[in-house]
Amino acid sequence: MLRRRLAEVYRFYGDAADAGRWMYLEEDRNADETAAFEARYGSPGWRMKALAWQGPEAKAATVFAEKQLIAVRTACVEELGIPSTGTIPPSTGTAAWKGSTRRLPGHGRSAATKSDNSSKPFRLPNLIPERTPTTSRSLT
């Protein structure tokens, strides 16, 4: 239901690619929106990330959605060149790729996330200047 609502919002604002993104797992999806989504997210790895699926495909609401998720994961495995034994291990969603240092084809970016670097804590830069102490004024 949430995915359909998000698709409606993006459709309202004229963003066919993101409308297609959120309807990608629905059987009654719009072919033009699906094509726009696939064009924007050119590789299976980026599509998998964009779908934001959490958990195994078997938990999908419909058989169609499960098949779509398996197809995207299979394409991603093939594109990354991971040796196949004839069966693909069940996915845990995009979390299955966390920690991978392989580069997604055509993007030049590592699939690893910043959170993988646990030896160096991530700190936000201090963008707010320090206040200098001022003399207190009496209100009386």
C-alpha cells in the first residue's frame, strides 16, 4: 500500500522514474514508468538499492513481486560476476550487499557503505561557530 501511495505522489509531480520505482513490484504497473525507472537506475545493483527491499523475497506480498525481486537479485549477481553454483542463496535485501567492496558496473562507486569503516568513527564537521562568552547584563 505504501509503495502505491509513493508512486501516486511521484506521478502527481511528474516523476515517471520514481513512480516506476515504487510500482516496480506491482503487476499492474505502467510500462512507461517501468522503462523510466530502469533507464534511471541502469544497473541491477542500483535497481536493487532503489527498491529498498528489506528481507527475503519470500516475504513479498505477491508472487509477482517475489519473482521481480529474484530477477533483480539474479541480474545483480550475474553482473557482479559472483560465481554461481546453479542456485542463488536467499537474499536478506540490500543488506546482503553491505560490506561488498566490488564496484557496481558503469558507476565507478564502491558498493560498500561508509558504515563499513568501523575503525574510523564518522564525525560531522562543526559548522556552527563557537560563541564567545559575553558579560552578563543585569536586567534590573
